[in-house]
Amino acid sequence: MNLSDVLETTKKEPHCGLCKIDFLGTGVCSAGKKHGFVAYWPEGRMELARALAENEVEPSVALLDVVNSCNLCGVCDRQCYFITQRRPTKAQQALKDYVTTLPPNSLKSTPEDEIVKDLRTIVGNNWATNDPIIIASYIRSIIKQKSLGKYYIVMPQTTEEIVAIVKLANKYKIPYLPRGNGTFFGVALQTLLAEPATIEQGIIIDLWRMKDLHVDPETITATIGPGVTSFELQKAAHAHKLRANVAEAESCVCANAQNLGIVTTWSNTYGWGTDNFIDAEYIDSTGTIQHLSDKDIPNPYASEQGLLSLSLIPSVIITKLTLKLHEILDDEQAVFVPFTTLPEALDLAHELAKRNIGISLAVLSRKYLTEFISPTHEIAEDFNFIAEKYLKLNYVVDVICDAQNKKIVEELAEVSFDHAMLKSLILGSSKLASMKESSLLKTIAEEENPLKAVFGGPMRKHFEKGLASSPQELAKVFPEDLRDFFEKLYSKPELTNPVWLHSFRILPCRMERKHMWMYRGGYMPGDKKTILKVIDALEKPAQTYNIDGAFGFLSYLERGKLAHLEYDYYYDHTDPDARKRVNKAIVESWRRQFAIKGVTPLEFICSKGLHRKEHILYPFLPGLSEEELEHFEELIETLFGGEDTW
Amino acid sequence: MVKYLSKEWAELAKKKVLTELDKARDLKNMNTSLLNIIQNVPPDNKTMYFYIKFIEGNLEELITSSDESIKQKNAEITATGDYTTFVQISSGQMSSAMALLKNRLKMTNKMKALTITKPIDTFNGCIKGIQTEY
Ligand SMILES: Cc1cc2nc3c(=O)[nH]c(=O)nc-3n(C[C@H](O)[C@H](O)[C@H](O)COP(=O)(O)OP(=O)(O)OC[C@H]3O[C@@H](n4cnc5c(N)ncnc54)[C@H](O)[C@@H]3O)c2cc1C
């Protein structure tokens, strides 16, 4: 197999980083676990295969080591197929075949320079490198593609080692940048944010080895190192019947905390930002260790607001974070209220938020619902079509609450469904997709209120019967050699349990199956009028620049006073024209969002995550004046350069 | 070859700007004063100051100094950063706006600073031509 045979796959690889965590109980890549550097993980092998195919890197001896470390065990295919429908072993096979085409003894090892020698003195020989092959595996997930800079990768294990690395970088006067699991970079580096979010040369500090994790059930807190992912923390917390307010499974919690402050559907009750952070240990740019609880540090809550506050590089490296955990109730259950229009969904969700109903509460789009629960993108597309055309199901108010509150929601809602129906939808998704032209669906569509007919009325029985399926049935949509695995997997109760899925968040990266996406949206006052205005501000640019845009989810904070909205732009990041259009749409959406009072676009929350939210969101900004809006493009050009440089 | 931020460098920079740049076309008749606070200047990691003042696009003052009393000039904008960052800006490798986004510069009065970025970049482009030892 040639590298070019797998180029289509490797180019579109989204760097979701899920192959680095054991989210399906398969175990993880043993080579990755042993060697650490991204090159040894399936994600990195795919990037290497791409970089070699596109002549962005020359092979070195390290390539042999990377290639030989894989025994094609296939764990990564199971993990990756579940999320993105890709098979990393194909890229690995292509790499193995490629290596055999190289003339014997043609590969050279990379000479050490002073900096890498010093780095190795700090972390040990195995954990620092200047080898272009290892470095290339970090392209597009922290290093900008086609960057000409000189880089080093270092994997420290202790705070003291990071202190020494920062001091070393300062001594050599080169920049450094921490990396958690690289998933923020995976998204941002395809856009005009690539330059400001990265370093043009210097030391990449890969924090993956720093996995200290301690749950204290007595104080209901956890203290973690910067390599701990959301999934790992959630798992440890659940062992004590506790829950952490964490985002998608693969993100490192410390990275997420400093980057975006960690907002989730659980934020309705658990809050956001410092609502959950108790203390942090971090290292400043001089290499000094500080703590949030130190009395003499500069006010950690001070923060800039507005357009000029954008800063995508963290000012400190968090090396330890103590977070609040939350008790899990015995009677937590899910209830979903389907809607045809967004204003109706917002009305109910806001009412629930104001009354503090819903430990987890969100308005979810049809797009998210169908993409998350469908085993393949093709099924998701059919499901999406059916939901829109026949069921008129466009939004879902998605609630996890106790039994009592579930009753209240069910009383307030005209129709609703729960765990059992969601399980049917997950296991029956391929069956549903095959019913695209069925008379049952056509009959449902003719009902005056199809949602009521399906989820509350006489058709429900027929619909459930039509969907009835089993893990064995569902597994048929997977490639033959993976079917046994998927049958067993879908037989596990958690895979169809909405409470578990909301806690462990293993599904969001399914959004990246077909194309790349770019998160848009941000924080705003929780009133419906503002929310709808913001959605319009995000939708219009998508239409203007021919980008596939869709509402993702909305969650409320502070009993509905504030809202966090995610709206996504989906595009093919391997198409230069699509990238240009998406960049223009981003700029235009900023312009429109900043014109609305009290709105802070998501990017403008970045690197302010440990600060108390009040200082970022309050006072509500008045919205840019006409005059400022007139100069907006000029301002953006000044900040980001012209579009040719994006 | 003159040493970056030395008196000779400042003299040459001033001469070059006055002779080569047009106050309307290149410097957009700007009115501003800017104090760059340059930290960790080698060899002994001291702080240096680089102050410029324009009136109607005329370069009125260009001073480099290690004396912090220059702060008393109450510049309209101050930009604080590491020596390496200023070298990158002065040698045209990075715009000051990008240094700001990358968290390498701390600035006061950012809005004003951004409105004069273009003429300031032209100014930097001009002094970049000085044969400088960094
Ligand atoms: C599919 C998907 C869904 C998402 N959903 C949500 C969501 O619901 N809620 C939410 O809050 N976010 C969400 N995010 C955003 C994501 O959680 C954050 O961007 C998070 O930072 C990613 O973690 P990471 O480990 O991959 O970070 P990286 O991409 O490695 O790093 C992100 C940033 O943090 C910096 N950084 C990394 N480690 C540290 C450290 N220890 N100290 C200081 N800085 C550090 C990096 O330099 C970089 O600037 C989502 C992202 C994806 C891809």
C-alpha cells in the first residue's frame, strides 16, 4: 500500500486524540503508551503518513522505530472507527510498506544540538527530541502546517522539570507552548487562528506523562496533573459515586480549564470557570511556581474584555488543579423534550433553568442528536433527514434530573421521551435510516403534530416496533472484521445510557467524521431575543460564504441569566477555498456578534479560564459602535494580517 | 554595524526615518507617543526603553535609554515585552499585533495602538534597514 493510497484519510484526520484514552475498554496502543510522543500513537502515525506523502518531512532513523513499534494489533481501528470511521492500521501498513522502499542504510539519525542535550538532561534521554519525524507528528495538532521553524518536543513528568524547561527556553530565548491532547489545536490550526495560537519555533511541552490523579471523597474534590483527561477524571470520580464537570472525553482537564473554563450541559447546576476550580499550581513565564491560593500573586481574577482581549497562548502552565466534584444521585434519569422550533425549545429550557431543574440541561440540535447517536455518518445523515422531514424533530431539550424533577418536566412538556426511547434510537438507528422512504414515516409526517404522534400518541408503539433492534443488528453496519467487537460493545449498558454518555462525553468527536468543523458561539445574556440574534449573527456569515453551519447546543448558567451557545461551521479543511470561506465567515461572525450587547464570542474566552467568570462576562459590553464596526475589517487585518496570510 | 538600541543606532534610526519616510503617505500624519519597555536585554538582562513621539507624522523624538525616568514622559501607549520579541518586531519577523495576540507583548491603550499599527509597521520597516547587531 502506498502512502498516497491513504492520503485521503490521513489528510482529513481531525486529531481528536481519542486513541490515547481507553474509552471503549479495548486498552490503548501499547507503543504509544510506552514511547509517549504523538508519533507513536495512531493519531501521529496518520499525520506522519500524510506529512511524508506530501513531502513535508524527510525520513530519519526514528521513522523505523515508530513503524516497527506497531504490531498492527488493531485496537486503534476499533477506537477510531467508533468515532471517526477511520482505520489507522491502514496508514500504519502504508508506512511499513513505505519504509521497505527506502534504500538500505539511507536513513540517518538526527544529531543532537545544545538545546536538546540540555532538555535531555532535564527529562532523561527518552523524553526530549529534535528529530524531524517525531516533530512532524505534531503538525496540525500544535505545529502550524508548513512552518519553517525549528522545534523540540519534550515530555516532562514533574513540575520541577517544567520549571527547568521554561528557564531553559528563556536562556536560549526561544518560545515554548504546552500541549494537552492537542484537540483545540486540531480545530483552530485549520483557521486564521493558526498563527496566533502557535509558536513559530521553540519547545513543545507535551504534558501527557503528567497523570497524577487523586480523588478525595471526603472533601469531594480531585487533584490532577495536566496530562489527565476528562474521561480519566470522570472514571476516577465515578468510582466514588462522584461526578466531575468536564467536557469531551479526550480533552485534558487542565488545558480545558485554562483554555475555555470548562462549560458543559452540567453547568446548569455545577457552574462554569472558578465555580469548579479550588486551587491551581502553575508556572509563570519566568519559571516561578505559583498557586491560585498564594496571597501575593497578581489578582488572578483580573481579565480584559472585548475584541482586543483575544489571546490564544496561555500565560502560565498549569501543573496541578484541584477541582470540586459533585455527588451523583441515586435516581438520576434522562428526559428529552422534542421540538420543531427553537424558540419553543428555548422557552422550556429557560423556564427549567430559572427553576434550577436539570442537573444537566441543554437545548440540543437535531444535528448533534443524530450525529452523536448514529454509528456512521451516513446513517446520521439519513436520520437527520428523517427527523427534519418526517418527524419535524429539530431541537431537543435534553435534561438529566432526579425522579421528581423528571415528573415536572414531563408535566410541563406536551411530549417527551426517555432512556428507553433513546436506547431504541441508538440501537435502531440503522433500521430507522433504512425506513427513509417507508409508508410508516410518510403517515407520521401527515399527522398534524408528528412529534406528538411519534413520542406521545398512537404511533409510538408502531414507531418503537419499527425501530426494535439489537446490538447484533446494529453491528452489521460496521466492517465485517469489526462486527463481533461492536456487537459486544453495544451490548454494554453504558453505550445506550444517556446519563453515562452525558458524563463521559465520548461521542462529540463524531462531528469530525466527515469534515472538520469550527466552533462558533460564546457567552451571552440568557434571554431568548439575544440568543436568537446571536444565532442569526452566526448563520448569516455561513450562508454568505457557503459554509454548512448548524446550531449545536445551548446551555444555561446561573439559573438562566447567562447562556453558552455552540454553533458550528462544518467544512472540508483540505480544500483551500473552503478554508478561505470559513475564515471570512469567522471574521464576519465576530463583527456581527460584537455588535450585540453582552455577547462574548467563544475565542475571546480563551486563556482566561481560571479567572472568575464575572470578570470576563461582566459588565456586559455595550456592543461595538457604528464607527468601530466600520473599522472592524481593518482592525482584523491589522491583528491577523490580510487574508493571504491566513 | 551598530548595536541594537545603542545611541548610535538611535541616531541612525532617526536620520533614516526623517529622510526616507513621508509624514503623510507613510506615517499617516499620526499623533502619538509610544514607549517600548524591553526586558531581559543581553548580556546582563537589564531593561531598556525605546521612546518615540510623532506630531502630525513628524518624528519629534526617538530615544533609547536604560534610565527608567523616561517613563515620566507619560507615553500615550506603552508596549512591554522581552528583548527577543522586540528583535523580531524590529527586524520585521513579526508584527507587533501578532506579538500581542501571541501574548508576547503587554500593551496599554490597545485600541489606539491598533489604529496606528500600519504607520508603526512602516516605521519598523524603515529602521529594519539599519545594519544592526542584535
Ligand atoms: C469535539 C469537541 C467538543 C468540545 N466540547 C467542549 C465543551 O463542551 N466544553 C468546553 O469547555 N470545551 C469543549 N471543547 C474544547 C476543548 O475541550 C478545549 O479546547 C480543551 O482545551 C481541549 O483540551 P486539549 O487537552 O486537547 O487541549 P490542547 O489542544 O492541547 O490545548 C488547548 C490550549 O491549552 C493550552 N494548554 C494545554 N495544557 C495546558 C496547561 N497545562 N496549562 C496551560 N495551558 C495549557 C495549550 O497551549 C492551548 O493553548 C471541545 C472540543 C472538541 C474538539
